[in-house]
Amino acid sequence: MNKLILIIGPTAVGKTSILNELMKTNRYDRLITCTTREPREGEVNGSDYHFLKKETFEEGIKDNLFVEHANVHGNLYGINSELLQNQLSGDKDVLAIVDHQGASTLKDLLRDNCKVLFIEPNNKKDIIERLAARGDEEEDTRKRLVSYSLEIQTKNNWDYLLTNENNKFADCVKSIENYLSNQNVKA
């Protein structure tokens, strides 16, 4: 079985940018998670997320189609069980972005076959600036900042902790690649 590598951290910390950079190495498969939130500009259904209607997602929960799911910032997010098993049976280790709730569930389920990387910002001010730069609505920003403190409190619970400092993105990605190569991940 391949390893599942989870990238977690507070909102706007750069999780998607890190995942996209790691995907350029062609060493990993990306697990596309499901969500009920609206796509952001430039996001593509089936590539960034599987964007589902709330009713469809809730039916999937009732039918036990998700290995994990959570309400995050008022939207449902989850990982389809069958998709996860198919990808873990493939040729490459698998990258995914989840929240700390999903990471806990998946780590309990997969144990040593799951590595959790927690990305933190330099400070909360950086997050506020990044949210403003990407044009999130005020109510959405407020919800995300409420979650920030809770997420930061979990940072020492995971396999690897690093800071995505402004203007040092390449260093952050290199640190992750070094960590993964030392963990017997197929990097």
C-alpha cells in the first residue's frame, strides 16, 4: 500500500500552492476531495475538488461513501472511500489537503501509511493579508479566522511541522521534499 501524505494547516497558509508544486515532480498522485463550497475563480470540478450539491454530499454520508467528512467554515468536505482505496493501490504515494479533523481520522485509520504535514504561517497577520489578496468575502474571512486559533493549537500533533514564510516558498517545498525522502515515501 502506498502512503497518504496529508497537507494541513490554517486557511490561506499555502496548502494548495505546496501541493501543486509537489505535483510538478511527477512523484505523487493527487487525491481530489469532495466539497459543497462554491468553486473559486480558476478552480475546475474534478481537478481541484469534486464540487457537489449539499444534498448529494449528505446522501453520500448516509450511504457511507466517505472515509472521512467534516463541516469546515460552513461547507462540507470529505474523501470518497473508493477513490482513496483505488489511489493507494496505484503506483505512487498520494497527496491530499484536508483539515485537522480529517487528518486525525485518516491517521487513526492508516497509521504508518499516513504522514501529516502541518503548514503554519509566520503569524496571523500574514493570513489576513493572504485572505484579502485572494478576495474572500468578509463573512467567509471571519469564519476562517475563527478556525485559525483552533487549527494552530493542533500543530504539534502531527508528523512534520514547518513554516511557510513569505518570500521563502521554495525553501518550504524543499524542506517537505527532504522530509518525505527520509520517511521512505516514494519521493
